[in-house]
Amino acid sequence: MTLTIENAVLEGYADLISIRIRDGRIEAIGPGLEGPEHAPRLDAAGMTVIPGLVNAHTHAAMTLLRGAGDDLPLMTWLNERIWPAEARLSEEDVYWGTRLACVEMIRSGTVAFQDGYWHVHGMARAVRESGLRVALGLAMVDAQGGEQGDACKKAAREFMAQRDPHEDRIQPILFPHAIYSVSPENLRWCARFADDHGLNVHIHLSETPWEVNDCLNRHGMRPAFYLDTLGLLHQRSILAHGVFLDDDELDLIALRGATLVTNPTSNLKLAVGGIFPHERAAARGIPVGLGSDGAASNNSLDLFAEMKTFALIQKHARGDPTAMPAPLALDIAMGRKAPILGQTGIIAPGHPADLLLIRTHECGMVPPLNLASNLVYAATGAVVDTTIVAGRVLMHHRFVEGEGEIRREVTARALALTRLHPS
Amino acid sequence: MTLTIENAVLEGYADLISIRIRDGRIEAIGPGLEGPEHAPRLDAAGMTVIPGLVNAHTHAAMTLLRGAGDDLPLMTWLNERIWPAEARLSEEDVYWGTRLACVEMIRSGTVAFQDGYWHVHGMARAVRESGLRVALGLAMVDAQGGEQGDACKKAAREFMAQRDPHEDRIQPILFPHAIYSVSPENLRWCARFADDHGLNVHIHLSETPWEVNDCLNRHGMRPAFYLDTLGLLHQRSILAHGVFLDDDELDLIALRGATLVTNPTSNLKLAVGGIFPHERAAARGIPVGLGSDGAASNNSLDLFAEMKTFALIQKHARGDPTAMPAPLALDIAMGRKAPILGQTGIIAPGHPADLLLIRTHECGMVPPLNLASNLVYAATGAVVDTTIVAGRVLMHHRFVEGEGEIRREVTARALALTRLHPS
């Protein structure tokens, strides 16, 4: 299967170029390149090609609960809005919610994401049909007791037993929710299960001061150290949030080779009280990714908006307008600074054809003085004209197949789910 | 001239409604309303009508310098990028830069704005042709000496002498730049000129700690008190930024009846080191508006994005997720909390027909659980389908007349202006 993109602008080339794609990967790049005769071609005239973005932390199906409870204290939001609705979620709900999230990500230039949620089969089916890449989190939480944990273990074992090892766009990972919502026994089970299957482990860590204090009270140490005692801090560990990590914890995380994922909008919206310590993490060489978190706590999955918020809040927190410059924010949003998420963000022969065509002529992108600056500070996901993943065109001229049906299904299901708890 | 909007959703009505517009104002609202036979009608099926947004502080023509210098310290940015380019700006440049800003604002749902910049005739011509409303700032700055101040006074006098008093979409205001860039003599001249002509006065105030310290050193008092000694603090005063106002200054501002305008993205991007004290301002009943600042320091004019950043940073600064809830952010962005900017944000008979049709079916706006939350936290300006100002349709189905030519002109002029100082 081949596709040739023609007449595109690509940074580093003076002339318009073509990109020839074969079997999901870039085969050749250059001006005047010809594709095979009669093979599909895509005219990118007036557009700039850039690598797709990587949403390193989300809960895709939570599009179902977008707007179901905003401007509330965290525990009110969870107890009164999110958890009652989640308790009623079916696998079919999760399928449709994830489908909507995939459409939203495709429309805003995300080509791959890391997800953790319930009903993993529904999630996998939705992503498979969407054409995106995902690191799919097999959830573990046992806050409601041992049976809940056992059900999570059963689902994880089943998914691993039944999965098609050739399905390379869907990578299973283990997703224990957090150190306060999973027992030490089940966290140790996660460590062993992940080791046995060579899985990455994704966990929320150090999101709120409450979590840090609770860990100190219960375990006599801070969250990263506690995680380490459980065998969950290593090169396959992905730690979401990490807002309140102190220097000793960052030293340990760097030593173990784990990855951090920041979710600036979610942290600000929930007013957790701190800002992700990017400068201190980067100084230690810790890999960093960028995530939107779920649509119930953002409430958008647009990583262009997330890049801007990330850059703004880093500048603010450090009192330095030169902090988190646009090219660095772009690198992070493209996953270039977090190789555990896959070698993304590179347009070169041999690399996956995960590409965006950007409408650099949109009025918010004019004048074209600085592409990185325009992408981070001026753009939203609406500047993406075409989204290509593994050589397959998932959106062209902002049209995504099946979008209307997905929007109608999610609307109907969300209204039913939240009927008892209208906001 | 009449226009009837049909089949729209409007909050407060169970059925689809029509809005009949005559001579720029709303004449009637209701289900099953008929427009005059053969008069223009606009089908809003599937869309929700909301009031247009008001950008209370910008420098529209600075779209010419979008991306010309980002991630730089303030003085490097001004000295090396902005001021050298601004020194070369012609009235024709300002005309085209303002045209582009108007297109960008129309596309993102802004119906009126307050502007301060050079070449006021170019600004006025651009806004007149765009169809938007503007409070047009007659600039005053004399940092380069008395001749500069004299030229500003001459331009202000000329504009007032030549203006058409029947042109109700363009309201002149006086725009002394700041207390550190205009001499006390010329600030007093501004106070008198504004009094003589009944003009509002718009000024940057308390944007940085440097400005506060400079004022204390030079005048022995904080900025709001200094402004008061010059006769510039009253019910026609509009103070942009106001980040570092202390309680005594806020008391004085409340007593004098002046208005504050916050520009959260600009403040964060320049890392000024503080957050607008909305809670303390609101507690005193001070009117508050929301602005994008210029495209060189944001770098977007999308007030939907600005609302979200405003809500997020207020929650963060106050450590309270219930702070700046979505409906309040919307009220402020619609100008409902700053009546000096005009009685905006009301859809009712007799009020100006400044309306937006929102694509509530866009995938980022689904599910429709909470309109205010979706508008503030999930939307960008791209959800605006149709923008109507004074009953005139400025954008329909995202098409704005003349946009292509404007983008090409601005691109050519911006490249010429910044050629000596490429970023």
C-alpha cells in the first residue's frame, strides 16, 4: 500500500517536497519525487507537513462526561458526578465515548495516545476502528474492595491472552490507578504482571498535596519512594502529573529511568496548587510527555491548546518569558522527549508515516514569520487539514468518516448516563 | 433593513426560536415568528445563538508582528523586535494588519473590541470595512520626546475634528500608553481632552512590578494613586492589566468607578510575575473586562481560548476549583461585567443584533450537557459558524469576504517589515 504526498512545505527544504509512503512508513522524501503510477496521491499545496502529536495521558471515553461537573471541588466532582455515572458505564458506552475522543484527536492532530479506563475491549475496538495508535491501559483499582481488584486482574489476563500480537497500533500497558486507590498487594501484582509480559506501567503519581501527605502518613515516605519499594519505578514506568515531586524523588526517578507526563490544564482546572517542575525534571534528563487528561477534567483533547497552556504556565511559574520556548513545547507534544512512548516526531525515511498537513494560510497562522511560534501560541487543532497515521488518511480537508453517527450516539448515551445527576 | 434568524436554539426557550432584526437591532424573539415577506432569512438549524464576545484590550494591527519575537525577555522583545518594526509601520500597514485582526476576531466570535495603536485613520478605515464595532484609541506616547507627544495630540485633534458623529460603530477613546511612557504634562492634557470631548480613557496600568517600583521611586505613590492625581481615574477610565494593584488601589478604583481589563495570556507569556486579582476587584464591585492583548504578545485573538486561560489561572491562583466558574467567565467575555464598554451580551428586543451562531454539534461540543462549560472549557473560536454585528452577517458558515486578499497583503507586508530582524 503506497501513498504519495505532493507539493508540501517541510522545514529544512527550500523547495516543495513529496513524501512517498509504503506499508505505513516513510519510504522517501524530496522535491520532484514520483510515486508509483496509478498509486494514490494527495496534494498538499499550500500546506506544511509536520509530525503528528502524542497525547501521553488521557481517559478517552470520558468524553461521555464532558461538562457533567465543572467548577466543583475535586471530591464533590468525583463523588456526585463522575463516579455515579461511571458505575453505570457499559462496554458499549466506553466504545462510543472512545470513538468520539478518537475523532476529536484526529481533528486536532493527535496520532497516538496513552489511555487508562474501564472496559478495555470496548476501548481497543474503538481505537482499532479509528485508525489511531494507542498504548491501552489495562486498569487496576481496588478501592471498592478485593473483588474489584480481582475483576481488574481477570480483565488484564484475558486481554493479554486474547490479543493479536501482530496488531502493532495497539500496545497494551498496565494502568494501576494510583498509590492511594490500589492496595500494596495489587500494586506488587501489577509490577510482576508487567515484568512477565514486558509491559509499560502507567500510574497517576503526586497529583495533589493530599496524595503526598496520605503517602507520608501511611507509608512513611514520599510517593516516588513508595512506588520504588513496590518494584514499580523503572524504565517502563510512566508517571502522570508529578506536580509535587521533590528533588530527592526526581533524583530517584532519573536514576530509575522512568518517564513523567504533565497535564497542565487538568492541574490548573482542579487547582491542585502546584505546577509541574519541568525545569528540575529536565535538568536531571528525565523524559517528559504532554497529556490532556480526560475530557471531563480539561474539557478538550486539543493538544495544540495544551502546548500553549503548558508553555504559558511554565513561563509564569519560573518568572521567565524565555522558559519553555515554542520549539521545546513542540518537541514534547510530538513525544520527542519521551522515547518510551515510541520513537515519534521524526519525518525521515524508515519512520512511521504519522503526519499532519497544516493550513499555514489560516488567518491565525499569518504572517508566516515563525512556524513553531505559530503552532504553539497562535494555532488550535483547527489548523490541521489532514491527519495521517501509519500511512492511512484519517482526516482530509477536516472530514472524518463516521463522525456524525458517533456524535449522535455519544449525545444519546451521555444524556442517559447523567440523567440522574444533571449539572 | 431586516434579517430573520430561524430555527435557532436559545437558552431559556424550550422550542426553536426566530430572531427578527431591523436596522441593526433585535426587534422580536420567539418560536414561530415570521419575518417580512421576501426579506432575508438565515437558517440556524442545529445551532445555538449566543451574544457576541467583546475583546476589551488589544492592538489589532500587531497581527503584522505575530511571531516576530517570542520567548524573549520583555526589553529584548521590545528593543530588538517590536520597536524597530513599529518604527517602519505605515498607515497602510496598520490598515492591513487591522483588517487581518478583524477577520480573526470575526472568525472567533468577537463582535466589538477596544484598540490602541498608531495611525488611527488606518485603524478606523479597516474596522469600518470589517463591520465590527470598535472603541478606537487615539494614542499618546512621548517617550521619544516632545515632538512625538505633539504629533499624537495633533492626530487626536484631527481625528475628532474630521469624524462623522453618526458613525456609531466607531467610538473614539483616548489611549495614553502608560504612566511611564507619557509625561505628566501630556497625561494631564489627555485628562482635559477626554473631559472636553466626553471620551473614555484607556491606559496600561500596573502590568509589571518594574512599573510599580518606578512609579514609587519617581512619584512617591503607587500607580492608581498617581493616575488619580492627574485627573485620569474616573468613571470613563479603563485600566488594562492591573496585575499588581494593592488593596488601597482597588479601593480607590472602586471609589472612582473605573473599569479594569485583564489579559491573562499576555501576562503569563511575558511572565510578569502575578495574576490579576479578580476576587479582590469583584468584591469591591469594580467592572471587569477581558482582553487578548495584541497578537505579538498572545499570539491569538481568540477570546474563547482567552476565557479558558482566564478561568484556569484564576482557579490556580486562588487554589479553588470553584473560582471563576464558566458562566462568570462567559459574562465577563461578553462584556456584561463592564458596562462602560457598552451594554453588550444581551439578546432581547431593542438590543443591538450582535450575535453568534454556535456549532453545538461539533465533536468538541458533544455531549450537550452544559452549554457554558462547553463554551469556556471545550470550545475554541472555530465553533462559531456565523457572526452578526448590527444585524449584518460578517461570517456565514465560516466564510468571511475578502479574507484571502487580506492574508496575502499582511504576509507580504510582515515579511518586508521584519526582514532586518528575522526571528
